[in-house]
Amino acid sequence: MTQAKSRIHLWRRLTQTVFVFLLNPYFLSLKQVCFPVLNCWACPLAAFGCPIGALSQFIAQGVFPFLVLGILIFAGAVLGRMFCGWVCPFGFIQELFHLIPSPKINLPGFMKYGKYLVLLIMVILIPLLFGIEATPGETTPEDFFFCNLCPAGTLEAFIPETIIPSETEHETDEVDFGDEEFDEEEWFTDEDEGEKKNGAIMLAFSDTALAFLTSPRFWVLIILLVAFVFIKRPFCRVFCPLGAIFALFNKVSLHNMVLNKEKCAECNACYKQCPVDHKIYNNTTSPECIRCLECQKKCSTQAIENHYF
């Protein structure tokens, strides 16, 4: 095994880590431009827009998404799903959770088609037919628009926005309970300032807990985080609409994988290392391959190579 191939895993981890910060630097905001990974534009730190959110927004408005599709087609045509394997922050999170020691579960093969249904129904048809706004207090079709349930959006935007109170919440000395307002002097009988702060903290904590417990998107995230521990990249493989788009390009992208069958012993070392449980020796251009190149690192016979048209 060459020294370069032995370092693939290290370089990939470094690249994934760097892109977490490059895509979420806080001081840069170019959200009118989409970057081809799943990184929520509503995140307070995010620098770019999410292509899935932008795509659905244009569809809901009846506008053809020329720029968004252009970015996705260009990225897919050049690298296929390599963005999934090397850049996507949410994919990186899934791999980190899977490192937690636990029994591991293999997904049934048919579940790989789930991401195409998510793309068709939640990203295209629901915005086209119903719009994209969530409806608090009731369930309507637009609540099932992808961004209203997206676990990446929940982790990067919904949770921070719920936990961190807005500045306006600190601008009044009154506490709102339903339709009535109470002056804090009536509500807090103890004049000690520390007691008042503790009361305000408890109220804020209660509101935050209620927001989490009553939010479907929060429970979607919790269920997936647990699944990450037991299953390799389940969101990427079953639910990610961006992965579904890039998967369409794996057979035709400029970068591809080739297998020297004479060298391949089908020892399954590559399969055990693969973060999406794909046997590269069965299909080097599979839509499921995220081009992480981990299989090259594990191949003792150097049967797997990169290929550029």
C-alpha cells in the first residue's frame, strides 16, 4: 500500500473538519449563494445557503431554479457524490456518532430508494402543491416540506434559536403568561435580585423544554442521532435529497472509480471500511458510493484506483 493511500483517512477527516468551520465561520454571510452540501442557511454561523432549501423555495414561488440547479449539476458532473464523503458537515456528524461502541446494524438494500422519494415528495411536490410554511398548532401538508423536518436544520438552527433567547426577551420587566401580563414586582415577592434571576431562568428553561418536547422536528433529530450510533450514515443512505441528486451523476461524473479485477481478491476489507456499506468490487459507479476513497486505503492489492475522463 502506498504512503499516499495510507493517509486517505487522515486527509478526509481533516478536510471534513476544516469545512465545518469554512461553511460556518459566523463572520461571513453569502446566503444568496448555495454551497452543494446539507448545511442549514438558518444556522447563525452559516456562510452559504442550502441548495435544498433554495430549490424548494423557488419551486414554491413558481420560479425555475436556474442558479441552484446549475451549481448542483456542475458539482455532480465533476465529482459525483464526493461532496457527501469529503465535505458535508452532517455526513461528518453521522460518522463521528458511529464511532461510539455499540452493536452495528446493516440496512436492508431497498431502503436506499427512500432518498429519491424524499426528493420527489418533500422537496418538489409539497412545495409545488402546498407551499413551504410550517403551521404551528396544527398539521397541514406544508408541515411535511423537507426543511420543516430536516435534522441538519434542527441541529444547526432550531436548537440554537430555541436555547438562546432573543434580545427583546430581556428588554422588559414583565413576564407573559398566556393572555395576561404580570409585573415582576407582583410575581417575585422576594426582593433579592438573585431570586428574580433564578425565576426567570426557570421560566426560560420551561419554555425551551416545552418547545423541544412538542416539536416533531426535534424528535426526528433525536431518533436519527440514536440511529447514527448503530447504522452507518443512515440519513445519507435513506433520507438525504441532496445525496439523491448527486447519486444521479455517479455513473457519468468526471471523477470515477475503477477496479482492476485481476488484482481484486474480494476479501471484503473495503466493504468493512466503507461508511455506506457498499461493495465497491460489485459496482464502481454505484449511486450509493460517496467517493470517500476509504476502500483504496484498505485495499492491500491496490486494485481500486481513481479515474478521470
